[in-house]
Amino acid sequence: MEYKEFSKKLETINGISLTPFDSNTKEIDWTGVEDNIQYLINKGLKVIVPCGNTSEFYSLSIEEAKEEIKRVVEIVNGRALVVAGIGYSLPMAIELGTYAQEVGADAVMIHQPIHPYITDSGAVSYYKKIINSLDIPSVVYWKDEKLSDDVLKEIAPLEKFVAVKYSINDLPRFAKIVREIPSEHHITWICGTAEKWAPFYFHAGAKGFTSGLVNLYPEKSFEMLHALRNGDEKTTWKVWEETLPFENLRAKYHNGNNVVVIKEAMNLLGLNAGVTREPVDPLDADDKEQVMHLLEKWGLLQSQQA
């Protein structure tokens, strides 16, 4: 595989797919998974990430995560890249990554370890062992502000390390690490905090961004992507203003609303999002009303007063 060429394919919207759960049993609704992946494909998504945080990866058993990766690969059937989320302990991450590789995923996204204790050198070892254990490329999900970006410098020379999903909203810090890692390593920098932060990250060196909004309003996400690529400031900030209230609602309760806001919006639009699993509860009445009003404002949902 030409890893440096692969990295350029991630310079786009990285759509984090939803995992719909049955409202009664909380089991995965596999028909809903297929419906939602087909929707993303039909809307033009070229990078789909199952088992991301917006997929509620943290609530899935290892067997469920494997099954989701396998089914998404089968549904996509080569029409887009599948970047499978993997993580937890080192052996578990390698097990998930190896499985993803075996069933045909194009790459993996390595979640940052959730252990209560972590050191920079330990993180370097963690990432190196996972990346070196696989043949397919790896994306590193960079989220813990307590870790030094020197970790990324240490692993940057690894050929199979192709991208960083950077999710620490410290723009000077991001701009600095982008400029400190030589371009010869062919790392694609991805804004990991969606449309709200994408314009700022792009100005600092990002070439792609993650999105949960694509699960219900991909047209708006693509409008931002094209504006950013074309240097169209007017459209960029128009889209930013239009999507900001939605992203702010997702960020409520220290990002506790991240998934459930998307699911509420999808369900209102007749898409198959299902419910969330614990530890995330349904939205309260006020937040539900805000979601409905946003969809009405966007013209996606007929006003209840009409």
C-alpha cells in the first residue's frame, strides 16, 4: 500500500456513523445500521468511521464492535473508505485492529487510552505497538490535553501512521505541532471537533474534519467542506453560523449531549437512529424543543405551528 497516497484520501469529511439501539432491548438494530450507512453513501460520503465516539464505541462489547466493523465493511462494499475505531487495552486494540484488517477495513482509528494513568512514553509505546502490528494504515485520535504533542513527533516517522484526528481545541498548540512535524511524513491533519471548529483548524493546517451532522444534514457539511477548500470565507462563516447552535447543543453537559442530539434529530426526520445506551439518557424536554426548532429553521422539518 502507498500510505502517503492513502493519507490524502482522508482530506475530506470523516463521517462518524451512528449505532442505533432498539428502544426496548437496547440491542443493536442492524437494519438501522444498514439504513444509515446506505444514507451516508448515497449522500456522497467518502470516509465512514464506525465505532467512533459518536458511534457509542464506549458502550459496545468487543463482539459488538467487531460485528459493527464487519457489517459496515460489507454494506459499504468499496464505495467509500472504512476507518474502524479500535481501542481499550493494548491487546484488545490489537485484537480489534487485526479483526478490522481481516474483514476488509481500509484503516483504523486508534482511540486514546481511557486508563486513569498514562505517560508520554507509555503512549508512544501504545501507539507504536498497535500501528506496527497492522498492515493497514492507522489514524490517531488525539484528545487528552495532558499528553504532550511530542508523542506525535515520536510516532510521526512510522510509515503506516497516516493521520491525526486532533480534538484538543487549542489552536496555537495545533498550529505549532502541524508545523513541527515535517511534511515528508505525509500526516493528514483532521479537525476532530466537527463543523464548529473546522474553519479555525483549516486556517491552522487541517485538511479534513469529522462530522456527526452528516448523519442527518450532509448537504450542510459538504457546503462547509467545499467553501473551506475554495477559500470562500463568506460561505464558510455562513455555514458556521447556521450549524453553531446545533454543535453547541451537542457540547452541552461537557459533551454529554454529543450523540443524543444527533439521534433526536435523526428520529424527528424519520431516519433510524434509535436510542442511546447508558451512561447517556434521552434529551430533556427543553433540549428536544431546541432540536426541533433547529430542524425547522434549516427547512428540514415542517413547523409544528404551520
